[in-house]
Amino acid sequence: MTAPLEIPQGDPALPGFGLRAWRSLRKDWPALLSIVLLVLLALAAILAPLLAPHPPLATYPDGLQANGAPVGPGGDFPLGADPNGRDVLSRLLYGARVSLVIGILANGLATVMGVLVGLVAGYLGGWTETVLMRITDVIMSFPILLFCIALIAVTGPSAKNVVFVIALIYWTALARIVRSLVLSLKEREFVVAARTLGLSHWRIMRKHLFPHLVPTIIVYATLGVASSILIEASLSFLGVGVPVPDPSWGQMIEQGKDYFQIAPWLLFAPGVCLILTVLAFNLAGDWLRDLLDPTAPERR
Amino acid sequence: MSRFLLRRLPQALIVLFGVVTLAFLMTHVVPGDPARLIAGPNASAATVASIHHELGLDRSLGYQYWTYLRQAVQGDLGTSYALQGTSVASAIGHALPVSAAVAVLGVLWEVLLGVPIGIIAAYRPRGLLDRATTFGSLIGLSAPPFWLGLLLLYALAYKSSVFPLSGYSNPYINYLILPSFTLGLGGAAWYARLTRTNMLEALRSPYVQTARAKGMPESVILLRHCLRNVLSPLLTMLGMDLGYFLGGVVVIESVFGLPGVGKLTFDAIGTLDIPMITGAVLFAALFIVVMNLLVDLAYAAIDPRVRR
Amino acid sequence: MSAVVINGLAVTYKRPGRGLRQETFKAVDDVSFTIEPGRTLGLAGESGSGKSSVARALMRVVEPSGGSVLIGGQEVTKLRGGDLRKFRRHMQMVFQDPYDSLNPRLTAGDNIAEALTAAGVSRPDHTSRTRELLDRVGLPAAFARRYPHQISGGQRQRVSIARALAVGPQVLVCDEAVSALDVSVRAQILNLLKDLQDADGLAYLFISHDMSTLRFMADDIAIMRGGRIVEHGPSADVFARPEHPYTRELIAAIPEPGAGRRRRRTAEEVR
């Protein structure tokens, strides 16, 4: 009958958490490297106007050779020029803004939706739960990318729509996880006690259920940013993401794909940026899982 | 078992109904006017109106929905706007073999690459090989598939002409290997992780300890006792992937220029070909629902606890 | 007026049966009793006998499938939504598991403050009220700042009692409230409960599988078996002249210090 006491070491709300986090980070060098990388990336995105050698949208005649092919890396264009004679490095730096902002915003929105739906469905149960979980099933039955493309085709491509569409499809996985957590949590005596006190549903969810979900939410939100960035890149690659001429990494790959025989750097630079960013979010998420929530299931 | 089916089947039907409704709503609350797109920019208002009438777009949304639902149940998904005279069902029927071939080969690659890597990684946990495969699979998870595809095209089709660059003609298998490999490469990472986790779990179990104590060769323990533990989660993932791939993998088909269901949908979106978009999305979702159902049933057949 | 009047209470659980049908399981069947203010009814029985279900139905944590529950004259089974929520302050519960009954992410003080919020006590008064409540259950005010995992099981149970008292109940249900505690701590908590009852005139529904605890606590005893009450009467009578064989079995199982061998023989004779 006696449930084990909440593992206090995984709780960010308890004192000494920062020290524990730092100790485990020092032992886990891939995670440490990832976090350094993410900090650098965020700085690069914020300081893009200062760091970029050229404006990202400016076209330069000397970025193209006499035969119309873009010039390679070196000289005035450290990472080469693109088929329109624009500086690849500058576009990469500005592209980091798009990837990060869209990835984080979309996934943040998805997290809020997923937690709300999972919490309400799991706690209230009954018809509310049946309806919410069937909606979740329906959305999960659509192939993610196809669904996004169709939705964006209908709503029109824009950065804002990309964020909403990704959020609209990505909340489902977290909703399921949160619901199953809440189902077991609401049988715990302190939650039953909160009910018998006559606290409102909203307060029980906010004060007695939600805080126990936080470690899991942090883990999945971090991992989810990686997926959201990948989806944004795929959408931009297919031409239904961030509209031209604003640079996004996926879109840069799309614009480079017809030239990759003569200008492979057009693929390598944004591709490497994408991989490193997504990898860093994945590694950071895995580290957070080990730290906060070792029992969390592997996602897919 | 039949009890489980009795409970699970209506659930799948409800989800399917939701899928049809959502697919319909998604494409019929369009701000753009497909009639105007068909008629062309110079058409008169009267022409647009007559096309409207022809397509049934002048009827109420409820009526359109009811008609669509009634016909969809009979397998009639309507007629394409863009490809005049072509029924959506037959267009999908033509594209399906391509997607199916990529899907089956893709899943095959996933298993062929992922499972052995997972076994090797589990053999000496935390060893060099384990770390290398863990890291490799993480990169596989993190790389955008379209980028992997382009990279493979660059190396194997452009630099050395082992495979054709793009398109789809006889001999078809040549055009399928790279796309399916690209598809399998990313997924293989998941299979490797799954295999590793479940193998390790089995290796720690009492019956493996007993087998070891009896002096059974390590290879027999790994392959006969532990691999069995991996089978049912593997089956789940396989079914889900197959369902997902069968509906067409847009990015891969677009990179390699394959005329599959994904490409069909993508092209339909460019021309606002609503019956085609709805039909293809519906079709893709149908595969996922059916495969999920099959996976659940297979799971229940293997593990009686699931039946509840 | 009686604090608690329960009449023909029934609790039924459903579980999936053959096909799409549901099998039902009667956990509580036609249970009736009353408790006067300031008195304690001890409810005994083995695990699975339905005593916890009675408590939970009374608290409206599970829905009773039949019968009536009157708390201070108010029919509880008919209350819905906001009315039920407002009425809940009249009946409170002390739970079994001191490791699980307090929210581990809130301090002891904040756990009690949740009850004050439910009772509509204004926020500025929370600190002083919490201090008073801690004092009533015999804990120093400094405990308000401690987390549940930083205090002992007995102390946690005191905080639980303070939380229940915070909303000013007329009825306190103690569901195996001392069973998880050491014997010495158990006695302290039982004495505390008795003191609180004398001071406030609380009615207790005291559930335990342990007859010696009940002999100490209860004015009346009800014995449950298989969802029904098989014996019911004043504590002294039940212990002196048990009528139902099952009751005799339970009483015979009470260990008596220094009398182990003799008692065990009596137990066999009784059978």
C-alpha cells in the first residue's frame, strides 16, 4: 500500500537542484557539449545582424561566376554564395532565428495544448475523456507531414501558420503521456485529499497534479523542439514553410538542391547546422530525462 | 480474443469516422476558390458559377459532407479537379504500388540495419561499439531525411553513377533502392535503440542469468533467449511504420521524383485539387488506423494481459 | 440531531466481463448506522470486507449505487457539482498512508493552507491559522516550512489531521489512520484524536482491522464481512458478548502481552 515517496532528487523545485544538475552535466560530456552548442546557437541567432558579413537578402553580382554558377567558399563569401548571389553564411545566421523561433514557439504551443488536454481528460474522466482522447486518436492517425502540408496549403504559407500547424499536430503525443500520468496520480491519497477538501477542479489540477508532471513535461518539451525544427525544415524544403526570400535552413537546402552537382556547399552548410541543432536538443533532452525523470518511456 | 476485437473494432471505426470528418473539414473550409482556379484568371463570373454548380460547391457544406461520406463508404472518393475525368480512387490506385514498394523496402532496411546494430550494442553495453552505435543512431534520428537523400544522390548517383538520379522506369528496383534506404536509415536508429533496450532488459532477467550459470554459450543466449523479448515491441513499430509509409512519404518521393501517393498529394495541393487532397490524406490515415488495429490485435494475440 | 445517518448504503464496482457486458461487484451491500456528535463508531473487518468503500462513499469519493447518507441532516448522495464541493467541509478524512496523503511538493504549511483556501479563509490569515492548527495537533510552528519527506510518519499524520480540521468538519473519517505507524507513535496519535473529539464534539468513523485499537477508540462497533455488517452494538457489549462467530474470531486474534499461548488456545476453542 505504501507508495514510495516522490524521488526528491529529481524535483527542480527542491533546493540544491542547480548543483545536482551541474554535477551530472559534468559527467555527461555530450550533453554538456550540446548545451554549450545551444547557447552559442541562441547567441548567433540573437546577434545575427552583428555577426553576418552581409545582409541576408542582398544579392551580389560577384557572388556569381561568369557562367552563372555561384562562387565557392572563401574570400568575400566565407561559406560561398547561393544561386542568387547571396552570402550563405549570412543567410545561415538569420536562418538560425527562423529555425529556433519556430521550433520553440510551435513546440511551446503544442506543449501547452498537450498538457491541458491530457490533464483535463485524465482528471475529469467520463465523456470529456472519451471525446478528447478520440480526437487525439484521430489527429494521430494522420501522417504528420501530409497533414501539415494540406493544412498550410489551405491556410496559406506564412511563419505564423507554420507555427500553428506544427502545434496543432504535435500536442497529441504529450496529451497521451500526461493523461496516463494523471490517471495514476489522481488515485494518490493527497489528490483524493484535495478533492475531499472541496477545492475546485482547476485548483486541484494546477496545484496538486501539474507540479508532478513538470519533470516529464520539461523532458518532452526539449525533445519536441528537435522534432518541430525538423518538421519546419521539411515544410520549408517542400516550399510550404517560411515564404521566400526570408532564409530558413530547410528552404536553403531546397534552393540548393538543383545546384548540388556544381555547388555542394549549398547542401552541406544548412544540413550540418540542422543536424547539429536537432542533435543538441535530442542529447539535452536525454540528459534531462536521466536527471529529472528516469522512468519516462522512450518517445516515438 | 474475440472480446478484445469486439471492443477494439468500434473504436477504430469511430476514429475512422473522425478521420473522414477532419479530412473533409480541413479541405472544405478553404479560403481559395477551386472553381476560379479551374476556370482560369480570365473566366467570366458566369463560367465560375457554372463550374461551381458542376462541382456541387454551391450546395450547403452539410449536404456536401453527407454526399462525400456516402460515396466514400462505397469507395468513391470523387473526381479530380485538375486531372479532368480521372477518379481520385484510380489516381491513388496508380500511385499506391510505388509507395508500397518504397514502404516495404524501407521497413526491410530498418530491420536489416537496426536490429543487428542493436544486438551488437547490447552485447557489450557501454563498450566502444555500443557508444559508436548509440551516437550513430542519434545522428540518424537528427538528420533531416530529405538532406540524407540528397547526400546519397550526390555520392551514389552523381559522383559515381551507381544509381539513377531521379525518376521511375524499368528496371524499377534501381529507382527504389536509394529512396527506401534513405527512409530506412532514419528509422533504423529507432530499431537499434529499441532492440538494445529490450535486449539489455532481457540480459538482466533471472532466466538469462540461469542460462549463463548453466554454461550456455553467449551467442545462444543472445539470439535465442533475448531476441524473443524484442519481437513484440519490434512488431508494433514495424506495423506503425508500414502504415505510415504506405500513405506516401512526401519528402522522400519529392527528392527522388517518385510518382507515389505522397507526390500525388503534394501536386494536388499546388493546384488546389480538393477531392484529390482529401482522398489522399484520408487514404494515408486509413492505412495508419488499420495498421494500428492489426498491431493491437497481434499484440493481444501474443500477450494475454493486453486484452484486459 | 445525529452527525451521520447512513441507511441501506450500497457501493457497486463495474469491471469488463464477457463480450461488451460488464460484470458488477457489490463491495457494500445494505449498510446502515448512525453516529452521534462526539461519539466514535469503530468499523472493523478484514481487507476487502468493504469498510474502505463505506468511508469513500460517505466522503463521496466513490459514488454510492444506493441508499442514503445524511451528514448533519443533509442528504449527501444527491449533492452535485458546486453544492457538493461546498458541503465537503462538513466531512473530512484522515488517510491511511502518511507517505502519500500529503502533497510532497508542498510544505506542511502549504498543505494545510490548501484546506484553508477551500474553507474560504482569506490569504493574510493563513499563517496565523496554520500556526494555530499545528499547535492543536501538537507540532511547533516551525514545521510549517518543512516538506513532507523531511518529517516522520507520525508527524505527517498530525499534519494530515490539522489539514482536516482546517475546514471545520463535524465528521472525521479515519481510514486505517494509525495502521502504518509504530506502536508508540500510534498511541500518541490516538490520544490526540480523543482530545480533539472532546474539544470539538467531532463524530468519528474509525476504520481499522485492528481490534485492540478499536477497543481503545470506539463507543460503538460495527463488524463488516463481505460488504455487509454482521454485528453492530455498543463497544463494551460486542467485546464482552460477541454474537457472530466472525466477531469472536477477530477478538480472539488480539494479541495480549504475556498471554500469547493461552489466547491462541482460546481462539481454537472458539472455532
